[in-house]
Amino acid sequence: MSTMLERATAAGIPIHEFDLEHDPRWGVDPHAVWDEATKIAPLFYSPVNRGYFVATDYETVKGVLRDTAVWANTPTTTIFTEREVRLNVPPLSMDAPDHTVYRRAMIPLFSPQVLTPLEPGIYDLANELVDDIFAKGSCLFTKDFSSQLPARFFLGWFGFDYGDMQRMFELAEKATFEFPTPEIRKQIEGEIEGLISGLYEYRRTNPGDDLATAMVNMRVNGEPIPEEVLVPMGTLAFIAGQETTSTQLGYIMWHLARFPKDRRRLIDDPALIPDAIEELMRVYNTGGPSGRTARASGDVDGVQIEAGDRIFIARAGADRAMAADVQLDRTPNRHTAFGLGIHRCIGSHIARIEMRIALEVWLKRVPEFSIPAGFVPTHRYGSFMQQLNSLPLEIPGLGSPHRAAA
Ligand code: HEM
């Protein structure tokens, strides 16, 4: 059996070190790293971290994500680190036919009928966070707003009380942005799972109007979902439910702070906010977490694929390459920030609602804001996505965000 490198060389695709774990440039300018990757080729081979193909343009990305006969999520080596990490996060870590039935069970929990009544609570939360910022007299947007809103909303919706919420929040950060040893990772996952299964246990006898209750009531083929699947399903919803949205919101606000014309357009015409969110998700697609492992022989862009090959789907690069300019009213916008194909994000509706409400409330109450002179952004690239480390904002009438950050 030939290696990925031999087959990449035979097909004449570039060999390029694209390192999702060690490249320090992720911390400085991740968007430049994505842009560079798209310029190399639609498909190339990266020999680092046990070797993987990298798909960088829309057609190749779409082809791979739709070709489920060849590309699988089992075993779930979606993490392109030096050490092998396997994630058990159903339904993402499942393939058909299991994936189909578990995903089907989850879909009704995220329907518009369930989500629309949650909107008033999200407006209240967004307003409270702005009140707190005014009361405090300074704003570190990532810490005070974009990480708070999705975490507090989601954990409350899930059914956690405030004390557990704080711990879950810390654990989600660790699970998403650190590359811990398998032992530490196991420990983090164990703690998350313990909190989730404790909540399920409680909700079985004390049902509430929350996601945990809806999850314990899910049925697959008429049967309750076994605990060993239900708990990691909750873990995925919990990790995917907060870090992703808060990260995306941070980048959206980073753009609006740097481009006052775009900000002014949204203030003058809030009806444009939903389209603007799609465009800013395209431009600042947070990167993760799509990777696949081949379970059968196949072909991508003329390269022979064999079972066991891995591919990283550089959706962020593909999205950025669709257009060089930022057009807030771009329609249609076929970005891939929520994925493509059978694993497309289940939480996209609620994420869109949260981000829309966040922008509506923020722009109405805080129309003027800017980034302090001399602030140099840094970014983290984790096992799932990239994130702005911090975003201080200067708001007329409020104190210095640098002092708040210290
Ligand atoms: C801006 C916020 C979000 C982004 C950018 C995002 C992105 C993604 C992406 C790219 C995938 C597909 C991964 C792949 O194909 O390998 C995905 C899947 C998933 N997302 Fe999200 N997500 C967000 C918010 C959420 C929220 C709020 C939830 C839940 C409350 C959620 C739950 C899920 C689940 C359960 C899957 C797996 C679906 C499946 O395997 O069928 N996501 N997400």
C-alpha cells in the first residue's frame, strides 16, 4: 500500500507544511494563513502531524463533504495534532446509518417553534450585559459580552444553574483551545460528562422546560437513547453551543470596530444585520472543525485515496477565496461556516438568532466604539477553531479598556 505522500507526489499536487498545531502565525494573523493556503492549490498534502491532505477551494470542499461513501467521521480523527486524539461527539462522530437516526432525533429540539420563544430571554441577557459594561465603566468585548452571551444563554437553556455554568464555561474553553495530553483531555471530558449526566439524572425525575429534559426524552427507533450516547451528545451540543458563537461574535465586532462605515450601515438599517452576519461569517469563518478519514478507496482532484487517509477541510480559506471584498448585503452567500452535507450544523438557527440579537442590542445602545490605539490583536488556534484572544473597545464616556484588561 502506498503512502499519502507517494500518491500526492504521483498526482503532482504540492507538498506544503500546513500545521494546525504549531505554526505561530495562527497567533498573529490567522486569515493570512488561510489565504496563503488557498493560493497553494485546491488540494495539497501536508506532511506534518502524521500527514493529511488539505482541501482549500469550495468545489473540492463540497466534493469531499458530500462524498460520504469515501469520507467518514469514524474513527473520529478530526483533530490534526501530532498526537492522535479521538473524539466521541455524536452525531458528529457518527456515520450513516447511525448518524441519520441520531441527527433526526436532535433536529426537532432546534426547530423555529422551539427557538422563537427563547428570543425575549436573549434580548434581556444582551441588555443586562450592556448594563454591566456601563456600570463597570469599561469594555473588554470578548470577556464582557461575546463570551458571556452564548455561554449564559446556552447553559441556562440546557438547564444548568449558575455555579455549574461557570465551571462548564472553563471546561469548554479548555476542551476547545488546549491540546492537552490524552490523560488530561480524558479528565476534562470526564468532568463535563459528569456534570451533564448529573443534570440528565435530575431532569428524568424533575422535568423542566429545557434542553436537558428534551434530550432525555429523545427517542431513536422508539427507544430512549442509551446513556453512553446521550452524554457525549450533550457534550457536543454544550461545546459547540457556546464557544463557536462567542468566537464568531468576537470577529464580527472586531470588523465593525475597524470599519465604521459598515457599522453605520447596520445602525441606519438594522434589517441588514442578518445578511451582514452571513458575510462576516464568510470573511471571518473561524476555521474548525471539519476533518474526515477515508473508509474506502476513492479519488479527490485526481489523487488516489486509500482507506485511512485523512483530509482537513479548510473551509475558512475556501470561504475567503469566494470574494476579496466585504459586501454586507451579499446574496446569495454560499459560505461554509456552518459546514456542508450531512453534518451541517444543527445549531445554525439558534446561533444566527443569538448573533442577530447581540448586534441589534449592541448597535442600538453602543453605536460608537473603536479599538484603542496601539492595540495589537492576538489569536488562538485550538483543536476546533481560531479565536481573538481579546478585544478591548473604547466607548465614548467609558474608561480605558486596557486598565480593565490588566
Ligand atoms: C456561529 C456558531 C457556530 C458555528 C460556526 C458552527 C459550525 C459548525 C460546523 C462547521 C459543523 C460541521 C462540522 C463538520 O462537518 O465536520 C457543525 C456541526 C454541528 N454543530 Fe455547529 N456551529 C455553531 C453553533 C452551534 C450551536 C449553537 C450548536 C448547538 C446548540 C451547534 C451544534 C452542532 C452539532 C450538534 C453539530 C453536528 C451535526 C451533525 O453531525 O450532524 N453548533 N457546526
